[in-house]
Amino acid sequence: MKVWQKNLILIVLVVLLAALPLWLLPNAEFGGADGQAEEVILENDPDYEPWFQPILEPASGEVESLLFALQAAVGAGIVGFVLGRVTRRPDGGEKS
């Protein structure tokens, strides 16, 4: 199997992995674990107070999502760079 075929299969699998939950569960609410954890904590201990408060509160949910996506993109870039450096071929190696 050629490299481009493997890459195409992987791309299709990633797209399916992202799209299937949205297609199979169109009215589902995909909430984060933070919100669910907060609900459970408040159910178990209504008088609970957090240990600290955020230094900067995002202006809206969209800004919070943007910052989260930016953080994920920077992290993926760093991981990709490190993996590329670790797995690169030495100079003069075989090329396919």
C-alpha cells in the first residue's frame, strides 16, 4: 500500500470519527467534563467554595472556545514538530 493511500484512509477515518457522533445523535448536547464535574460537586456539597478564582474571565463562550482551540492548535503543532524531529531520516538516507 502506498503512502498516499494510507494517508487518505487515515483522513477518511478522522473525518468519520468527528462526523459520526454529530450524525447519529443530532439533538445531543455535547458538554464538557468541567460543567458535569461542577454539577456533581454542587450536588454532593452545596456549600463548596473553589480554592481560587480565574485571573481573567473570557468575555463570552465564543472567546473561551477560541482560546481553547488556539491552545489545542499550538499543542498539536509542538507535538507534530517534536515527532517530526525525532522520526526524521538522517541526511543522505533513502528517500521514497
